[in-house]
Amino acid sequence: MLNRTFLVILLFCSSFYVGAQGRFRIVDNGKQSVTTSFSLVNNMVVLSAELNGRKLSFLLDTGVRKTMLFNIKVEDSLQLRNVAKLQLRGLGEGESINALKSRGNYFKLKGVVNADLALFVITDDLFDLSAKMGMDIHGIIGGDLFRDFVIKINYGSQKITFYNPDTYDPPSCKGCETFPLDFYNSKPFMEAIIQNHLGKEFPVRLLIDSGGGDSLWLFPHSNPDIIVGDKYFDDFLGKGLNGDITGKRSKIKRIRIGSFEFDDATVSYPDSTSIVRVHANKDRNGTLGAGLLKRFVVTLNYPKSQITLKKNRRFYKAPFLYNKSGIELMFGGEMLVKEHRSKFNEAKQGQYTTITEVFYSFGLTYKPSFKISLIRKGSPAHIAGLRQGDIVLEINGKEAYNLKMEEIVYLLSQKDDKRIKMLVDRNGEHLRYEFYLKSLL
């Protein structure tokens, strides 16, 4: 997996509060824990769950306090209870957005239920996490769930375990380190040590944000030692509730959490206008995102204000990658594709079997398409002639519709001078382009 450089970053900063609600609990009262699988998409945890009987997908995000829904289509046929209108503000440069609050909803995850869940519903069409993730994401769940359990996330095995906090007894764990959490607006923070490009070491207080695909965000306004080095580039960092988040991408000389150390980790410095609402928390220096969290087996114990980390052998030493092409992709809807279909005959003669293709035809089927949503000026793709709005049909000889979005971005995050060949559709015309990846850091 890679550190996605354009992932949607969400920090729910609304001051709205939905009143008393039910708690999450393990369905089988005799069980003290339950384990289920999740999908790891662009470093982030996606859970399959039911809300009022409808199957939906939720991003697990420690950076939000309340459960949120968005991108709900008519065909989802979701019935919400006890609905009222409101407006929300969050990260980004836009204005407030329209939303609903709903109480008394029934939420069911494998082995876990909440019979009285309160949530927010974003009704504006401007916010579409599915388009950026390349799969249907209907909502985000965070603080509501972490409040009621001790939760262990194993990014390597893609398993998540919910423990009853009243009976949880931490197992003996070689290589584990436990750190204190403190909370601001019900969101978890921890300390780390940063070494900047000048060699200066200093402590930082970071929001733990499992719903942000980047490894690390730092806010220069929050500490005079947080300095953007000479090597950086301006980029699109993500999308918040209120619009685009822009800033600078670079690398940090070192980040240390206890005895865990990472050199040359990617870091983003968001523009102050994009994060104006986080300035109220003057002690916050940045965000610890999923690009770093995935390198551990993470146990979050909100009831006791603790986080336990253990090296994840699969990801701990993985390189810190970033998109070198200058292209930002989004889901571009479905398109009709002609597929080759064959039939085969088997002829047995003794111990040998001969397989012969005897019939083939072409059929039309719907496949996902990927559109260039943004392109960085002066980047390799921009210089080659690619444009915003182009539909990517092929990349290095492979049909784009047979790839996941994260697989495409991984190809665009490889070593310098790797050749990238693309076939794109531009207003019905098929055009071929070629460029070479170039490091900017």
C-alpha cells in the first residue's frame, strides 16, 4: 500500500451536538470481544455495516466525533428517523453546507449493534468521498464507536477487534508500547518528536486521524520550529466539509514516537486559510494520519485514554511514497466497454486434454472510469499535455477499468524516470501521452 497524496481528509469541527443516544454493544452478551474484517483502501479502514436495514460502507475515522452520512442516492432507499435541518462547518475554504441530524437509528456491524444511533447527513452534492476513494463510501463513523470499546486495528491482516472495556485485560505483548491520549472536543491527541530539516528536535501534539490518508500534517503557525524546508511543492491535499484543502508537500527529517523512528517521512503543510477552524485549538501542531498508523497494530483505549502500538511487519518498513505525476484522479462514473467472450471445448485422449477455443463474441458491460479531476501546473503530466477532465482509458498498456484507483496511483508513485504511457478520452477523441515520473522532494 502507499501513502495516497490526494486523499480526502476529514476533521469534523462542528459545534453541534446531538442529544443522548444509545450505546454500542456486542450482540452476544456472553462474549467479551468480537473480530471482523475490513477493507484497507488508500491506507484507511472501510467497514461494511447496516443502517436501518440498508447495507452501507463507512470510513473509520478517529478524527470525527459523530457519525456522518453522505452520497446517499435514491436507490439506497434509506429511511432516517427523527430528522431536523442544520448547517455544518469543517475544514476547507468554502461556506457552511446543508445537513440533517437524525436520532434513533439502528446500526449493525458484524457482532456489534447500536439501537439508538444519532448521526448527521450531508445533503449537499459537493461532498463526494466515493469519487475520491474509487468505491462507494456512504459515511464516516468515529468517536461514537471508539467511546464504547477498546478497539484493535491490524492493518496487515485487515482485522478489527472490539473489546468490552469493562473486562478488557491487556495481553502480554512483546514490542508493544503504550502512550497516553488526551482529548479535545472528544478527539484523541498524542505527542511525538519531530526533527526538522535543520536538525532541531522538538515535541508536537498531534490529532490521531485514521480517516486521513497522509502520514503527517504539520501547522507552521503553531510552532516556530515547524519550518517548511527548501524542497517542497504546492499541491491539493484533500477535501474537507467546506471545500478544497491546499498546501505544501515535503519530507520531514525524522518523526519519533517512543522508540519507533521514521526517517524522511512525507509531510504536508496545509495553508492556514484551509484550516482556519483548527486555530481555536492552539495546542495542536498537526495530524498523525493513516499513512503512519498503518505501520502498526494499533489498540485505541478511549475509556482509559491510552493508545498501544506494535510494529506491523507488513508495512512498518514500507517506503513513504507520493504521487509524482501531478495528476489527481476521481471516479468518473460508469462507461460501456466491449468485452471479449469465449467458449472452449475439451477433448480427452488418454492422459492428455486438448482445450480449443471454438467460439468468441463481444459483449457490452458497464465498467468504472477514472477522470483527471486536477492536474498540477508544471508537473510531468501537465507538461506532456494531459488536461483536467480527461478520462483515463489505459495506463502502461493496462485497461484502467480493470484497475483499482489506488493501483493507478501506486503506478504514479514509483521511482524517478519511470515511463508512464496513457490513453485518454477527451470529448470523445482518444489521445495517447507519455511522460516520466520526476521527484520534487
